[in-house]
Amino acid sequence: MIQLDHVSYTYDGSENALADISLNIADGASLALIGANGSGKSTLMKIISGLTIPSSGVYRLNNEEITEKKLKDPRFSRMFHKQIGFVFQNSETQLFCSNVWEEIAFGPLQMGLTVQDVQARVTEIMDLLEISHLKKRPPYHLSGGEQKRVAIAATAVMNPDVYLFDEPMNNLDPKNKSFLRQFISRLNQSGKTIICSTHDFAYVDDLFKKAAVFSETHQLVRLDDYSRVLADRDFLTKMNII
């Protein structure tokens, strides 16, 4: 589904954020992105989501190269963004509508769905994430855990094939971490592709099949079974991950 061939990204044409990344991610995969802060995990997810264009190399989704020119085409961009859902690390940066209902309905309305279809989708996803009681609340008046659920709902309501989660467990209490872990697991079991950067290994145990490990030099240094990577404590210590 996702192919990255020798992808690099540099800030201001000089500072590396990603260095020569080649990675294939199959449909229905569950992949953890692991690495020290600043190793390039978030940049990689921005490239996959179309928010950032590689400085060099090729990114393909379903065998079609994703380019800046194509993403400027409204029809292609709409099709692309229906397939990829990105849940940001900081939910506040993702929420901008006046209340929770409008926040979750925004995406489906932009897709041109009927009011009846939008209402059905929003109601279903709010029930699924147990946030129906928040529908009239402003997002900025919610707790961190509530904001995270709303951000996920605003993504899930679009029913994308690929979900990108950037440090989803950050600043959540144990109850919300447990709920989110179960939700991500159910998404993957239903056939969705899950790509997630994380440091909170205790709450994602057994959630991922594979792990991609990034070095502080912004390179992909290991792609292996998640359980094998997490068991290699010497390697994790060397990579400044634990």
C-alpha cells in the first residue's frame, strides 16, 4: 500500500529530518515507529499524510506517486485525504470548530455527503468513542483525554484506510490510554493500516506486528518484529530509546 523509495527531507535545504528512507508498508499492517526525539518519526508521518513533500525520493500510495502537483489538484487531493487519517500528537492543534458536533461533521460535509448521511456517521462515531454527551461542548473546554477522543472521531468519521497516530498516549490518564489501545486494536482487526509513533511501550504491548527504528541521524536502522525489537534492550539503549 505505502512505498517509500530513498525518501529524504531537509529543512531550509540543509538540515536533515529524514535521510534516505526506503520502507514498504502493506495493507492492514500495524507498524510502530520508534526512535529518540527528533529522529524523524513525525516528519515521516507528515510525508505519508501529504502534509509534507519529500525533498528527494519517491512516495507511492497504492502504486501511484504522490507529488506536490497532484496534491494541488482538488479532486486528487480529496481522494488522497479520504484514504489517510492523521491524529496529531497535540489534539488542540487539530480542533478548530465551535463545538464537538461541528468538529466531527466538518470532514464529511467537505466530502459532499448529504446532511442525513453526515448525521448518521457523526452519531455512530460519537457513540463508538463514547463522547455523545460532549457534542455541544467547545473543544477547548475539554480535558486532554476528551480532546484526544474528539480528534480521533474527526479522523475516524472519514473512514480512512490508513491511520497515523503521533504519540497518541501522551498526557493521557490510564483509563484513556486503555480505551485508546483497544480502539486502535479494533481498527487494525477490521483491516485498517495502523502507523504509530510511540514511546509509551507499556500501553501498546502486543498492538504492533512490526517496528521501524530510527536513529538520531534520521535514518531507518532496523525493521523487525515489534516484540523482537522491544526485547533487545541493549539495542534500544544504544539508540537512546530507553
